[in-house]
Amino acid sequence: MKERTVELFPAALPGVCPPGSVSDAPAEEAPGGAELEDKSDMERSCVLTAELVSRCISHLGHFGNGPPLYQLSLPSQNLSDVSILRNYAHLQKLELPHNKIKDLSCVSHMPYLVILDASHNEIFSFFGFQPPKSLKEVSFSYNRMAKMKDLSACSYLSKLELDHNSFSEITGLEQCCRLSHLRLAHNRISRISGLGSLPLTHLCLRGNQLERIEGLENLNNLQVLDLSQNRITSLSGLQNLCLLGSINLEKNLITEIQECKHIHDLLLLRDLSLLENPVQEQPDYRVSVVFLLQHLTVLDQEKITAEEKVSSVNKYDPPLDVVSARNHLTHMVYQLMQPQVLYDSSTLPSADSPYPMLVLTGPQGCGKRELAHRLCQEFSEYFAYGICHTTRGPYYGEENGIDYHFVSEEDFQNMILMGKFIQTMQYGGHSFGLTRDAIEDVAREGLACCVHMELEGVFSLKRCCFEPRYILLFPSKAEKYRDRLKSRGLYTPAQIEKAVSRLDVYAKTNIQRPGFFDNVMPCDDLEEAYQMLRLVLKEYLLLKEEEEEEKHNRASPDSTSMASANEPVAKPPSHLLGSGTLTSQSATALDPSNPSYRNYFTKIQAELSPENSPAEFASIRRRERLVREAIVGNSPGVYSQRFKSSAQKAPSSMQTHDSGSHFSEDSSSDESRASELSVPSSAGAFAGSVEPLNSSIVEPTLETLKDQLSSDQTPDQLAAATSPSSDRRPGSNVRPVLPPIPTGRKTPVVSSPKPPAGETESANMNG
């Protein structure tokens, strides 16, 4: 190796070495004896010699057809003079760390130099040489430089390390168009500047005097940033660095967790270190940062687990499913802790007959409250408004006890502890809740409850035992919706923007959860929305079928009345069927508990001609008496008796037992009483003789008959309730099919058991 080196570098041959080398040392000893000799040895040890170069140089190879290239590494050689290297023009990599070098002018004579490491020396001059054009990596760390100069000549410079110097300002780097790594740790820099739009990917400013982050907004390629050991108090200034993957902010002065909002949108950020910052003393510091920066994988040099991410989301922004599950569990526990109250007239849900409800949902200010009130006014025989509780103040035009029950937050929390609510939600900093008493008050009137609520309330209500129909009122035009909110003058600009932004939440819920809502309709125009809502409710209530039947009856009253008495009642579509309710409005036409039955006999008498026979009037009076007894509970409902009388001509599918079966001896009294009942041949007029009820066709046992009569259900309904069904109501997700909302029925007033006959008797029944 030594011989090959000498051949390639003739200047290194003995006798041709540069001045100052070992071969040029004087032959005679200088006067002074041993001291001079020691001094001469020390001087020689600080000067680089050709012999040392020959021992430490290594061949790197050829670059194309060019000259051979070499690497020289001289670490920790106590060198102070390396001027001999100006004769080594073919060096490509020069490493001189941990020496005492002050002058590097020899580098100007190395046109092929690519890598220069002069760290841990005593260099004062920043790039005190003519930089080679091919120079790419330079390290001047741990020197005594204080001022930077223009490096526009270093067009290929990609890595520059200037740690542990005395720089107070970053200058001269604007033209380094290929600089990707820059280190300026432990200097005296107090302000970040002079970086422009450099293509930096790694930047280290550790251990300086920085107080804020600035001058980085144009570093679009930055991926790793080290700002530790400074005086930074805010993360503002990092918002636009979308490629950042690692940020080191150890030993700074960050005090607020909310500072993480500035880097919330840096989706590629994976590693963040805030060690030894005051913010670590905040309660729930780690879980809060993990929540704000869900894309992190390492925080404070510790790996973030999936469990931490889930718990952070459930703590600060739980999904609606989690919130509803928690609320439902809370209300169930507190409700079970209270004394249970049973209402004789309650129609709240049971396993056999779910209580019908209608829920209008939609974003804030979409008009659902106005539509709910209007529906309850028009369909007053079917619906009543369910009044919720809220902790917010009343808006203009709202009245306590009509629109909401306005209560304080303390009272609201006390009601939760008392188990009053079945559903609660938080929105806009206020609490909203639907109590059991609000539904119970409506249920005792025999009506379906109509309420309105936000999406959070729908999720909570779906957890309980109620199975409402959910109708989503959705503003399809965001700008028109925003203008409507502004025109009301009730909301701040922030509230308006939040309400508009929640349109996406409703839309995604409807798309991602098919069948979550029973119906979706636009509400850009409230009048059009109400008309659509009326049509939907008429379909739910089967009022269209009733209207069509009435029109048909007017066209041919005789034929239709005869057909209605002898033919089985047609069932509605299967998706409207369910347990515990009537199958159609036509089937409920003679139900004594139906409010429409109040005027039933008046209509009959108006249709009767003056030539009616005494037998027909007697039949009418007998039916009035039976209805009266059925209302007060003394006898089965007249509708049930009517159905049994027509069972002889009904199809065989309506019979569940052998036609030859009879009542047992225990049922003889009921059988004899039933045989006395007479049933008209139609609902509109009576003609011919009245036939007694034939007990041979009544098939169930006495116990089954009593259950049927007490529930006022038709055999079709009982069959539908007992037979398994795989149908699923769209809005219930997993629950059985919700029955159609039944005809509203007020709790009947108990009349005297024996009112006078004739018109007085009819008037009492109509009342």
C-alpha cells in the first residue's frame, strides 16, 4: 500500500515532501539541549506528514474514466497543520475530527472532495476555503465559528452540521437548493430565519434560545424537527408542515394541552416528545394528547397502544353508540333504585305490545318542533305532544310546559338520580331529556306520543324498550338552511356553523346505517315538509284505506255493508303488522275504545229510514247496552262478539282448532250469555232477522277466549302475535316489526250502567 501511494503521489517521496515535513527537519540540533529537542518533537507531532498520510489513506476506486479517488481518515491525531493535503488533489472523503486544526485552506485544492468532516477542532473561519463544487456533506460541529457566509457556490451541498458553535443567526443558505439536512444545535440562535424555501427534510435547532416557532412555513418537505432545549411556549407555526413525522420539543415551556391543536392536522405525524415540559403536570395529560393526535404512534418515547386510543376517544368524544349505552345504563340503574309505580290505565311498552311513538329528528332549527306541534293539532285523536326537559333558556315564542319544561342544571341532574328519564343527551352545552312521566301522561290518554330530538337523542332512545317510528327531517340545501338559522335571530355565528356542519353527521348516519330511520324527507320548505309528513302518517295510520272504504260505502252502501259483515277483514302489508295492535282501520271501525265510535250510533240512526221495524230498533238498543257494558268492563267488547258471529263464513285459515271442539262445562254460563247476543248483518244498516251467536263455532278454550276478549284482539292479530316472524322494522335495526301507530283512543268516561232507552241512551253513548 505504501509503495502504491508513493507512485501515485510523487510529492510524498523522500526529499520531495512539502516544507515542514519530517524529511525537511534540520540535521543539526539547535542549541538548548533537551528542552529544544522536546519542543521540536511536539511541533512535529502537530504537523501532518506524508508518512502519516500514507498509513491512513485508502483507495475508493475509479469514477468512470476519471482519476482514482481516495479516502483519508485522521481522527484524534492531535493535528494542527494539515497544509500538506493541498498536494492530494484526488481525495473524495476527508475526515479530520478531534484535532486542533484552525486552517482548512488546503481543501481549496481538492476538486473531487464530496465529504468533509472537520468536527471537534478549533476552526474560526466558516468555510475558510474555496468550496469544491462537488461538496455534498460537511460537518463543522464543535468548532469556534460565529458567523455564517454565503454558500451559493455549494450548489450540491445536501448535509450541513454546525452544532456547538457560536452562531446567532442563520444566513447564506438561501441558494443551497439541495440542502436537506441542517443541524445548528447548541448555538446562540434566538430567531429562526434565513431558511426560505429550502428543501430541508431534517432540521435540528436543539439547545438554542428560541422562544417561538417561526420561519418554517415554507419548508414544505420537512419531516424531522428537533426544537428541544429551547424556550418555546406554543406550537403555533407548525400548521403548514404537512409532511412532519417527528417533533422533539423536550425541555421547553409548553404549558397547555390545547397547544396540540396546532399540529392536529399533521396526519403524518407519528412521533412527538414533550418530556420535561410543564404540560406534563396537567391531569390526564397523556390520554388528552392521544385523543387530540389520534395518528400518533409514539408519545414521549413510549409507544401508544390501541387501548389508549380507544379509551381516549371514549373519554373525550365517545361515539353516539357509546354515549347512548352509557346513558341507558345510567337511567336503568337509577330507575330501578326508585319505588316502582304501576298505573292501571298505563299503556307503556311490554313484551306483547310495544307502545307506539313518533319521533321527528333533524339538525337544530330545521323545524321539527313546529311540525310536531302541528301534527298533534291535526291528528289530535292519534297523537299528543311529549314535553321534554331542558336546561337551556326558552327561545322567543317558547312557553314553559308547552314546548319544554325549562329547568336548572341542578334540577336536571337530580331528576337523573331519581330515575325520571328514559333518554338524555347533551347538545350545545345544554342537557335535554325525555321523562317516563311525559310519555305516561300521553299513554294514559290512549294516544301515541310525538316527540322531537337531535340525533344523539335518537341513539339513546333506541337503547330503551320503546320502538318508535323515526322520521328524519333533513335540510337538503345547506345555504338555505344557514339563511333560515340567521333569519331566526336566535343563534350565534358559531352555533350556526356548528349546526350546518352537523348535516354531514346526519347524512352519514343515514348512509352508513341503512334502515336507521323509517323515513327521510327534505325540510327546506316547512309547508311542503308538513304535507309529505301528513301523507306518511296517513300511511302509518292506514287512514287512506279508511277514506277509500268510506268513499266506496257511499257509492254502494248496501252491497258494501253486506260484504263487510260476511267477508274477512283484509290485512295490511306485512311490514306494518306487529303484536298488540289492530291490523287496519277498517278492522277497528267497531272498536268501542275508538273515539270514532262515539258518533257511531248517531250515524246509524241518521241512515235509518222511518220505516225501520221495532226489531231493528231493539237490536240497536241491545248493541248500545253491550257496548256500555264492554266499556266499563262488565262484558266482552262488541267488536269481538261481531267477529265471532262472522267466523262461520270466514276462511279456514282463521280457525286454529278443530271445528268440532266445544266449550267445557265451566264455560256454559259465558256460552249461554253469548248466545243471546245479536249481531247486525252490516255496519251501516240492519235488515232481516237477528241471528244468535252459534257457540259451536267458537273454538278456543275459556281461558284463551278471556285473554282474547280482554285484549280486544282479532284472531288475525293473535295469530300474527303468536306466530314467529322474520320481518324487521327498518328503523329498529334488530328489533321486531313495529306495528302501525294505532287509532288514538281517549280513556272512556264510565257511564251509568242503565241509562234510559231511546235518544237519551244514544246521547249518553255519543258523549
